[in-house]
Amino acid sequence: QVQLVESGGGSVQAGGSLRLSCAASGRTFSNFAMAWFRQVPGNEREFVAAIDRSGYSPYYAEFVKGRFTLSRDNAKNMVLLQMNSLKPEDTAVYHCAADFWGTGRDVRAAVYETWGQGTQVTVSS
């Protein structure tokens, strides 16, 4: 099992930027594909981006391409989601998730075994 703690959420105006961090502890971090999902009340978790175990190949939901950048540092056991050109519709709780020996291409929330508690992102118009 790996433990995940997100940070970096907050409130920004449309067009602004935030950088979310996900710190992992426990098992060997490089054995996990990592992803970010987001959720608004009443809705299911929505895939945002994922990255493979090596960190060479991030994969994005269509609605964040060109705005968000996902990276990982296996030496620091950390995943970073840089979010630029934020829109009000990006408002949600953002969760980090881990998939043991995953490919970093899976958009299904059920595949990810471990989740962080989430961090709130609020974008005002």
C-alpha cells in the first residue's frame, strides 16, 4: 500500500494557475502509475491526467490538454500537476490516485487502489 497526501489547492481567478502536489509514502513509488481525478458534489470522479511509472509518458483528458502538465519525481516520491489557464468549470476537489504496476493510461477510477483525501480548487470568473 502507498499513502498519498495532496496539497496546493486554493482559490484563483479564471486564467490563473495552481500547482497541485501529491506526496507518496510507503511502498516503492516507482511501482505505481499515478493519476489525478476531480469531483464535484453529486458527480462521479472524473479523470484528469495520468502518468506511467517511469514518468516519460503523461496522458491527459481532452479538456485539459494544453493547459495542465503532469510530471513525477520518483526520487522525491512526488507527482505534480501544473494547472494553467484555469476556468470556472475546473472547480472541484482534486484527488491523487495510485495504480500498482499500472500503465498510466487507465481513465477508470475503479482501477486505482489508493486515493488521497483531496484538495479543493476553486476558480472564480
